[in-house]
Amino acid sequence: MNRMPSVILLLLLLSLFLLILNQTVAIAASIEPYDSPAREEERTSRLLSPITETDPIENEQPPLVVVQQKGSGKEDPAQEIPDEQKGFNAEEKEEEAVLMADPLRPWNKAMFLFNDKLYFWVLKPVTLGYTYIAPEPLRMILNNFFDNLRAPGRFVNNLLQLKMKAAGNEFVRFVFNSTAGLGGLADAAKDLLHIQKSPADFGQTLGYYGIGHGFYLVWPMIGPSSPRDTVGYIGDRILYPLSFLSFTEISFGVSSVIFVIETVNETSFQIGDYEAFKEAAIDPYVSLRDAYFQNRKKAMEK
Amino acid sequence: MKKRLAGFLFILGMMFPLSVFSAVPLETVKAHVNRVFEVLRDPALKGETANKAKRGKIRSISEEMFDYTELSKRSLGQNWDKLNPDQQKEFIRLFKSLLEDTYADKVTSYTDERVIFKKEISLSEKTVEVQTTVVTKTSEVPINYRVIEKNGEWKVYDVVIEGVSLISNYRSQFMEILANKTPEALLETLRKKVGKGPTR
């Protein structure tokens, strides 16, 4: 327990480092890093450069940063813009592609492929075996248990983002589920009190305070992330009660086993999702990158 | 007499707002989705052999539900003009095939999910977002359908799942592909992808 202050200090230092890194990468890539809604206005007003035409035959290297050309170039008064197209351009501004720098593309691509193999060769077979042995009610109960453990994290992050009602909800949920829900085995707060989960994580909190993603970063096993979200992930794991214990009472071996059970149990409800995603995508790597940032952006806007 | 007339007009007046807020876009999407669920729950279409018939039916429903031209145009974005009219036609055909297969695959894997239609919000003059939640065993997934009005009909031109817009996602993929390859190469990639057929 006496390691806690130093860990928190480390987190603060990392956040500071991120802030600096963010600005450096932005200057290097000449693009505004994606960040909090407050800076949204600034970003949309900047002129974005058109896509550089690379020679399709010789140069196979994809651009580091993919930039979308805005509709402003189309306003030729001589041209009759049909009504449909007008609406189309206006909405494009609303649905603008979430731009994300990908300077570490070779690493990211390698990690993406690694995770892909890891899923098909390890995680999926193990999970299918697990599903065969463990009946669904048991898996649901375990799911509730692990989810309840993440409530303190949700509580703290909602608090940090000044979402008082959500923080209050999470507090009530945690107490109620841990007691009436028998140690978190049942989501009694949802069933009886009708209080829904209010997701909030540390990466989101960092974003709330203006720290942008920086760039796309893929980790083995954890998957898509960014420097900001990586610090967020570390922060979340610290607030995870089992981590508290693993600092003190449980051995590393035991906490690893719990981590595996948690992951496999969660995956047991998601078999098929990744496969369907790959099937729908023409370039799964790009699709995942885009989906990740769109999803994170949406989470911030809640 | 006057009172009765007033009363009658009052009732008439009350009815008017109801027809204005009849939520046509929401009802349209709801009707399509319900039809899909009916197909999924049809006891006559259970089992592996009936799968093909099931998917065929779902494909025809999605044909009415989605505006594939609009979907295709918006997914290519600025790159739409890089394709000549023939390529554009082929693109719509291939993209439609890809999406229909994916949708049919995903939907036929549903077991006991419920869809709750929440509300609709106006995006622009001709577009509306219909918000739904799909309740699965362990989570609630927000799925929003963006519909556009053409010739009095509301059709879907984008689906936003957990904040991820389908056309935005494809746009980023196509942007990257077309930054390095010609439209013809893109069509070839799509042809190969669609030609593989359903994997399940």
C-alpha cells in the first residue's frame, strides 16, 4: 500500500509527458491532434491540405496521415450544384472523418496482426472450450462480479469529469450490488433500482482536461490505444480493487489467473464480433483504427 | 351549439399535432426491423438448410430499407468523382452486395436480442436520426439509423453503432486505398471480396 503515492506521482508525470508529446507530434505532423470538444471549433476552422497523389505503380507506402479534403473547393458558381449534393457536403462537415496521425504504422500494423493471430489461435479456442464447460448463468454471474469491481474506477472518473449525478449513481450501484447483489454477483441496482451503468474511464478524464490522443498506438493483447488512452488504462488498472490486492496480498501468479478468467469470460459473450467486423471491412487495420477513435470521441461527448 | 362546435374543434385541434408527430421515419425503420425479426423467428426457417432462404428474405428487406446509392456516395465522399459513371454503377452494386451479406450474416447470428426504439432527432431538412438500443445479454448497444427522405420515402443511408458511423468508417478505408491505387484497383479489391461469398 505504501507504493500508492509513488504510482500516483508517476501517473501525473506521465500525463504531463503526454501533454508535451501531444504538442510535439502535432507540430511534426502539421495537424491538430484530436482532443476535447472545447477545441473542436478551432480544429474545424483550419484548412486541411488535400490528399497527396502518390504514384500508384511504384510507391506502395501509404501516407502517414490521411487527410480529408473539405467540400470548400467545390463552390464553383458556374457549376449547378444539385440539391442532394448540397445537403451531402453540409453533412460531411458534421460527419467529418476522425483524423488520426499514425506515425508508428509499421509497429501498429505488426501488433494488429499479432493480436489477430492471438485471437484466432489462443483466445478464441480457449474461450470456446470455456463456454462448453461453463454454463451461461455462471458466466453472467462472473461478468457481473468483474463489472462491479470496476465501479470504483467509474465512480472516480465520473467525479473527476464533474459528472456528479453519474458519480452518485456509480456509488449507489457499487454499494447496492456489493450488498444486496451479494458481492457483486448480481446487478441488483439495475434490476431493482433501475440505475444504469455510467461508463467513465481515465483516458476519457484526461481527454476532458484537454489532453489529446496524440497518435494511434496498438499494444499486444490490449489492442488499439493511444498514448493518452494507455495512461488511462494504467490509471484504470490502479483503481481496480484486485490491483490493490495484488500489490499486497495476492501473488502475481494468482492475479494473472484472475485476469485471464476475466478476459476469457468477457470474450465468451463476444465471440463472432471480431469475425463479423473483419468480414465487413475492406482494410481491417484502417477500419479498426477509425472505429476506435470514433468510439472514443462518442464516449467523450456523453 | 357554440360549445359543441368549440368542443369539436378542440378535439380536432388535439388530433392535428398527433398526425404531425406521427414519427414517420421511426415507424418506417421500426417496420423494417420488425420484419427482419419476423424472418429470424420464423419456425419454418430454422436450421442450416433454411439459412439460404432466410438470408434471401433479409436481403430483400434490406433492399427496401437502405438507400445504397446514397450510402455508396457518402462512403466515397470526395472520391466519388474520381470514378466514371460505369465505375460508379459497379461500385454501388459491389458495395451493396458487401453490406447486404454482412448485415444478413450479423443479423442471423442474433438469438434473443431485443430492440428498443427510443426516439428520432432531426439532423437537417431531409435527414433524421432514429435512435434505438439493442439489448444483449451483457450490454446495451446504441444503434442509430440515419434516414433520408426521397420521393416521400425514408431510407437508411448510415448506421451508427456505439458512436461509429458506418459510412465514416468506410470513408477512411476508401480514402487510404484510393490514395495509393486507382479506382479500377479498388473495384477489383471489392470484386474479390464480394466474390468470396458468405463465410458462414
